[in-house]
Amino acid sequence: MSAFRRTDLQQFVQSLQYRIRLLAETRVHTDRLLATRHNVFGYIQPDENRLSDILRDLLDPAGPHGQGNTFLRQFIAKIPGQFFTIGPCSVFRENVTSRIESHLRRIDILVDSGEFGVAIENKPWAGDQKDQISDYVAHLERRFAGKFVIVYLTRNEAKPTSLRSGECDRLLREKKLLLWAYSGVLRAWLTNCYKECEAEAVRVFLRNFIKYIDDTFRVTAEEENDD
């Protein structure tokens, strides 16, 4: 390496070290007011079931957030071509597939308006069981006479592996199956909820949840290329 290049490299390293030290010193002062590194999710480390519990409570108009149907309304707005009318509804966790022979399956979250159903299958880490989503489709077809949508929620908008390719393509085309990523549509929904929320305690929770998603479900360049 030439002396000139060695000098340039030394200057760059010194500059970088200075900026890192300055950032650390600045953070010491700002964190007294902002606590930028504090996040409740760092303590509870939610698993798949706990994440589903959180989503269910946010979607429930009668949930502990106290915001009525605000969060549900923002969620439904993300669903294209839907028939869902915001009104009285029930939000279930682990709703059984009682309309089909495989009646022991449980849908992670179901928003039931009576005439339209929104099912959410939460797959942040695990894969499908054999015929899982196919069974959900059969159950929802019978329960809602074809007026339903399945939100398949993953890290990177993955397709269900428990659907035949042709059936998956048909459901995507009919917008009865939506592929959502935690860092994509779900994060955008939570951001809208944060903006609309009037309770400061819930706003803090939503801000922490969004930060948790940013830290946990950031999609790498390699993962994007795999798609």
C-alpha cells in the first residue's frame, strides 16, 4: 500500500472513531429525555402466540387500547377489494375450523363481521402444517359463502407451502389471499394506528412494537434476492 493510501486510510479511521465517540456522547445526554434504546419488547421477547395475542387485541374494537374501531378500520383499509363493513364484529384467537372434516385446526386470528371474515395466519418463524391453509380456505368458503380473505403474515411475504401452486395463484388473483410482511404492510398499518391513537400509553406501546419489528424482521438483501 502506498504511503498516500495509508495516510488516507488512517485519516478515515480517525474520523470514524471520532464520529462514533461523538454519537456515544450525544446519546448519553439525549437518552435522559428520549431513552432511545429502551423497548419493552426487549424484555418480553414475544413468541408467535404472544404476537398473535397482541394483534388480536389491537384489532378488537372492544380491546384494552380504548380506541374503538380505529385500529380495525386502518387494518381493513389495507385490504383491496374487500366487502367488510365496519360495524359490530367479533375478533377471535385460535378459531376452530368447525365447517370441515379437519375440525381441530385453529386459525390464529379471525375477524368475523357476520357476513365477511378476515383470517390472519401468523407465520413469523414457523412453516405450514400439511394442507393447513387449504383447510382454512375450505372452512372459510363454507362459513362466509366465499366472502373472506386470508392475510398470510410472514417475515418476507412468503407464499403458503400448504397450498397447491394453482390454488395459491387463484386465491392471490381473487385477492382472497394476501401476502403481508411484518416489515411491510403490517408495519405501515401500525404506523397509521400510532398516528390515529389518542391514548399516550398505547402510542408508546405502538412505537415500541414498530421498533421491535424493525429490529427483528428486517429483510436482508439476500432474502430479497431469494424472492
